[in-house]
Amino acid sequence: MADPQSPHDPFEMFRRLWGPLGIPLPGMTMPTLDPGEIEKRIAELKAVEGWLSMNLNMLRMAIQGLEMQKAALEAMRATGAQRIVFASTGSIYGEASVIPTPERAPFTVQTSLYGASKLAGEGLIQAYCEGFGFQSWIFRFVSILGERYTHGHVVDFYRSLRADPSRLRVLGNGRQRKSYLYVQDCIDAILVALDRATEKVNVLNLGTEECCEVNDSIEWIIRALGVSPILDYTGGDRGWIGDNPFIFLDTTRIRALGWKPKLTIREGILRTLDYLRSNEWVLSGR
């Protein structure tokens, strides 16, 4: 049984949100009569509803993705194709016990449906490499930024500030530490690895040698937009159930092949913001 005070308890958010509404869980209180408080709780519960819906859709897509991946591997076997590149994620490490996290870090408890599905995909590819002589390149990305970026925190913050520049809702406490990589740097790293990494199964972290707090990203964005919103934090050390409050990958292996990123995280975020401001159709499409 998880400790109710543990930051790893996946139901802590529900207890915090539902407690004042009087939902019959052990230790909960009577419902508030303050209309303002009720409206706030309704908004927070809708956010949880959105998270649950998103993760249900993600689970469905994970199942479909694995089915398609198996079909692709079987097609490779049938046609004699021998090489495959797989876009994985740093989320497979869960809440890593080693920071920066190397490719051979021990796996802890998995906290992300997305990460779990990618880890399953990696295992399937590695099994086919062993069983049928394939060669693979598995890239564990941090979050990717840049042109044609359509989802993630930069889009969310820009959309919110575009609608109301006086206030910005921030999931968690803003002190979560994250890593990002500019898309062209990511592509360059993949091409370098394909040319220079020669093992049967090549697993490589892709990221920068830095991380930033969510608060840092907010500061860069609001300065670029020339706004000064009130920051409305939802609280807690993570933004949602399954959110990893600290992601920072060890990229020694890809750097040893001769690659390094050209843009810093700050430069990647600002270039992404410039792209969104010049392509606002991205916002209307989601």
C-alpha cells in the first residue's frame, strides 16, 4: 500500500482535489459551501478528467503502435530488410535513480503509460534483432522542440497567454526540471549514429548537457512575448499523475561518436515560440 504522503502515490492528486468536496474516501471532510471554492474544484476535476481521457487514448495508441510495430518487423523478415530505427523516449527510465541517466541505468518503477509502451517496443525490436539478425538504432529522446512543433508546454503556454496575457496556469509548482532538444540537432544526432554506431542493437540517449526548470521556460517565454502574467500554480512537485519531476539524460555515448547540439534549451524554446507566432494555424488545428 502506498504511503498517502509519498510523492510516488498516484492517488495523492485525487485525495487533494476531492477531499474538500466530501467524496466518501477515508478521512475526507464535508463539502464546502463556498461557490468560488466549488468552481475551483470543478475546474481541477475537469483537468483530471482530461488527463484520464488523454491517457486512455494514449493506451489505445500504444496498443495500436505495438500491433503496427510487430507487423512492420514481420514485413522486414518477409522481405529481407535488416535495419530499423526506432524513436523511443527518455520516459522509459521512470523516476530514475541515476542522474544524469545513462543508457544502462537500472529501471525503477514505471510511471508513464507512454514510457511503458515505448519500453515494450524496444524489447520487441531487440528480440527480433537476436532472433532474425536485424540491426537496430533505438533513440531515447528528451522532449523535442522546433519547427512543426504542435503539442507540449510551449504551445500550451503560448495559447494560454494569447487568450489571457494577465494570468498563466502552471501545472505543479514550476520547479520540475526538464530537458529539451531542438529538432535539427535531433536529426543530426540520428544521422551521426546511423553512420558511426555499428553494434547489433544501438541504444542512444539524445539530449543536451543541461536541463531547466519549468519556471525558467516560463520566464523566457513571457519576456519574449512582453507580458507579465500572474502565475497560478496548481501545486505539488509534478504536473500530473505520471509526470516525472526530473528528466536529465546522460548523452556521453552519442557525444563520443562526434555529435553535439548546436542550440541550448533556451534557444530551442525561443525558436519554437517564433515558429508558433508565425504559424498560428498550429493553434487552431488542436
